[in-house]
Amino acid sequence: MLLEPPVEGIPTRPCPTCGREIEQEFILCPYCRTQFARRCTSCDRSLRLGWGVCPYCATEVGAPALARTGR
Ligand SMILES: [Zn+2]
Ligand SMILES: [Zn+2]
């Protein structure tokens, strides 16, 4: 089986879940829908899911969706 070649000029990386080439700026994989980042609501840069604040513009982005410690 052939993988689609990455588009020239666009930096890509393999999805950690399904291994398909996706653009580096993507905040989720469009193939398997795994989300591994999100966008800052202020400066629109991609942030890791675990970050509670944007390191680029210091905007509070809220508690991370995953590590939610219920009581
Ligand atoms: Zn994937
Ligand atoms: Zn920001």
C-alpha cells in the first residue's frame, strides 16, 4: 500500500497514533481524529493539551481537558 506523499513546502510529521503524515501545525489528526494540541484563543498558536496558559502571549487557556481530577 502506498502512503500519500507529503505536500511540498509544508512541514509534516507522522501522527503518533495512526502514523499518517500530517501537517506540523495540525492540532489533531484528520484521519484518526486524535487530538494532541489546541489553539490559543488569543494568538492562535498551537498549544499542548496539558498547558494551562499560552507561553506565547500569556493568555489563560483554561484547565486541560484531560487531566481532570474529580474527587
Ligand atoms: Zn492519526
Ligand atoms: Zn497565545
